[in-house]
Amino acid sequence: MRVTLDDDICRGHGVCAAICPTVFTIADGGYAEVTIADVPADLATSVRDAADNCPEHAIHITDVSEENHVH
Ligand code: SF4
């Protein structure tokens, strides 16, 4: 699963960083930043939670299940 954040939409409320500080931080400019774009499975629920609770809907999640194909 991948996570991206739309800087133009983010208003820096910090909800995401409060819910999942491992993946989201508030940068010096006051807006959120994704620190781990390739979300480990154990953080997936927390990242989904952050996306659901972002007041601006600035967090986008992409499921990359095709990467789990058998070689
Ligand atoms: S919760 Fe949304 S608007 Fe607030 S800092 Fe995080 S990404 Fe930005």
C-alpha cells in the first residue's frame, strides 16, 4: 500500500500525525509530510484511519496488491 499527500489541499491540522506519527509528520512549513510512502502492513490500518480522519481529504491511498504476484 502506498500513501501520498496533496500539499495543495493539506491545511496542517496535524490529525494525520497524531494518528500515525510514524508515517506523517508536520514539516517546518506547518504542513504534513509523508515519511514512509511504502506503508508496511502493520501500519496500514493506522494510515487508513488517518486518511479517513483528515478534514481536508488530502491523504490518498493506493493499494498495490499487484506487487504481491507470484514470481
Ligand atoms: S490531517 Fe490532512 S490536512 Fe491535516 S495535516 Fe494531515 S494531511 Fe494535512
